[in-house]
Amino acid sequence: MEDIKYNIIKTRESPMLLVFRIFWLNIFFNFIYMAISLIADNSEIFNNEWSIFAYDSLTLIILILLQIIIIWFLILQWFKEYYVLEEGYVSHKKWVFTKREQKYSTNNIRSIHIKKSFRGNMMEYGNIIISYPQWAQTAIFNNISNPEQIIYFIEKAGKSA
């Protein structure tokens, strides 16, 4: 019987980017709340105390619920989008509401390189760009943690296939 070897590596976008997005989302919602409160305080419509209190409370509750929904969506999107490296191909799987999968062969790769931003250098993530001789376009895997290690596995999978 033939000895079958399954080397599957699953990777996804850097978790630091998820934390970064949630941080900026929180700051954005704080500014929105402050702006709405400032407008309500200076408005003639909301002069009595009860309506200002109710308006501020209602605004805060709505913004917090909206922020929770968006954060939940960001985490779900991060969790459900990943890359799978197997012998012979790399696939990009993405499914939040609909399931999509793109497969890229690890054979016949013309070039493979990493593009990192300043923040990517500090946090150890970057984009992996794969060019194929038969395609006019390239395959781009965005914001991958430890891209040097992933490139090593892609090249290894291409040689063994």
C-alpha cells in the first residue's frame, strides 16, 4: 500500500491587524459619540434635562450596539478567511455569508516575493505575491503572519508536487 503523506498548513491574516482595526473602530465611535453629544448640548430642541439625558443614553446604547455588531463581523471575517497550503496548491478560503475558494498551483511559479510595510516589518506580517508564467495576473495573499516561513512551505510544496 502506498504511503500517503498529508502536509496541510493553515494560515490567516495577522491577528495584530484585527486588534488594530478594532482599536481604530473604537476611537471612531468615541468621536461620533462626542460629536453627537456636542450637537445635542448646543441644540435648542434638547433644552430640558430629561430629553438630553434620554437622547445621550439612547445615542450611547445605539452606538455601543452598532460597535458590537461591527466588531463581531470583523472577528468572524478574520476567523473565516484563511489560506491552506497543501502539496501541489495553495487555496484561499473565504466565507462569511457565502463560501468562496480560489486555488493556486504551486507548480510553474515564475516568482514569489514578499511586500512589507513599515508596520508589517514591526509586527512580522506582509503580502505574498506569486507570479505565474501562464497568467498575466498575480496571486496576492494579504497580510500573512510570518510570510518568510509560508514562502518556504510554498516553494517546498511546489518542488514535491
